[in-house]
Amino acid sequence: MITASTIKIKDDEFVELKDIIYKNAAISFADSKKYLIENRLSKRLQELNFNSFKDYIYYLKYDAKKREEMEILLNQVTINETYFLRERAQMDHMIKTAIPELLNSGKRNIRIWSAACSSGEEPYSIAMLLNEAGLFAKASIEILATDINTEVLDIAQKGIYRTISFRGVPPQIQDKYFAKDGFAYKLDANIMNKVKFFQGNLLNPMMTTKVGRLDVIFCRNVLIYFDIPAKQKVIDLFHKSLGMPGALYLGHSETLNKISEAFKMENFGGGIIYRKI
């Protein structure tokens, strides 16, 4: 059994492992992130009784359990920083502007996709705000939530959260929708039932079939990990999935400039929305 806390990865191994990750998830790692790969995967190598990344790469490529291991690998290297009501201005814009526009046009079946939902804080925040605004009573609203990381999806489906997930959440919202459960908080079942979770890779062309026709997409702080070709594939997926007038919300540091001309950017003061054209 390997006992060293960190197994070092050689430059050629890092290049090969980066390529494997990119081909399966389109996530790009800069050369400066070699330490991150070492830190995140050393424990897994030890569990498999490997003493080098060369052995692990061979396992990923040729072992009978390579598919299962790829899922574990992606769970380890994907970053999942989130909390309830994060970048709330965009959610408020959806509640106060995007959905009322759909209702005023006569639409009564509205579908929303949280395309990189992590441990569920984003789609559950959307559900809580929709409930606060009384919009579930005005239309049939379906919320889909996907992520490539199966570990965070498991957390989301349990609906149990630690204090760190509530930074910036008004006490009245937390008290209304969560019950204290030891050192954690359990989300109200009525809100949990508003969200449908499933695993999904944004680079998989079949995602359009899985999610169906949509009215609103949230995909925030994800594109920053993709290179331009991967970004273009994801945005093309979003464009095909959205109906008219489709609404796309990205992270504040993300832009479609030089990525796609299929959306029109609108600045609403508290943030940006991209409209399908």
C-alpha cells in the first residue's frame, strides 16, 4: 500500500491525463494546475494501490472498470462552489421579467434548466423564489437540474445542507424552507419535489433529447473551464434547446463575445441575460 500523501505526476503523464479529461468532459487544465491534479487524485491512486499516474492512466484506458473509474475521476476534478441565492439578481430578473413575459404571451407550460447544478443550491433557489412569487399557481413550471458530477447530485437529491450554503440568505427564507437537522438543515419536501435531477454531460449531443424544449437556462461559472471549441458546442446545444424568446443566464465573468452570434445580450442593471435570436 502506498503511504506517501501525494503522488507526483510527470509532465508527460499530466499531458496524457489532461487529454483524457478533456475528451470526456471538455475541461481544460493549465500547466500550472498540475499540483491540483496531484492533490485531488493521489488518494484515489492509493486506494487502487497504484504507485504512479502511469499505472492509473493505463487503468483508465484499458481496465474493464474504466467507465466507472472515469466517473470517479470526473467527480474528483470538477469544481463545485455554490450556495443558495448566489448571484440573485439574475434569478430575480427571471422571476420579475422573463417568466411574466412568457405568461403574458399566453404560455402556461414553462421549463427551466439548471445546466450545472452542483449540489442543488441553484435549482432549489429558483424553486423557492418561484414559490415566493406565487408563480407555481400561474403556470405548470418544470425545473430540470443536471451535473456531470454524480457525487454532488447525490447531495442535491438528499436536500441536506450545512451552514456554508446559506451565506447571504435572508433568515426568513431559511426558516421558511429548511428544518434544523442536527448540525445541518433539511430542505422542505415540497420544494425538493419541484426539481428533477439527472446526470448529464454538456458536451453530449444527446442532451438536447434529454432536456427537451426549454424556456430558461442557467449555466453559470461553467464555461470558464472550457476552451473556445467546447464553449461553442455548449452554446449551440443551448440554442437548439431553447424556444423563443429563450433566456440564457451565464456567470458574471462569462461572455458569448467571439463564441456565438446566435444570442442577443441585454443588460438589465443587475446583470446580463442572453436572448435567443
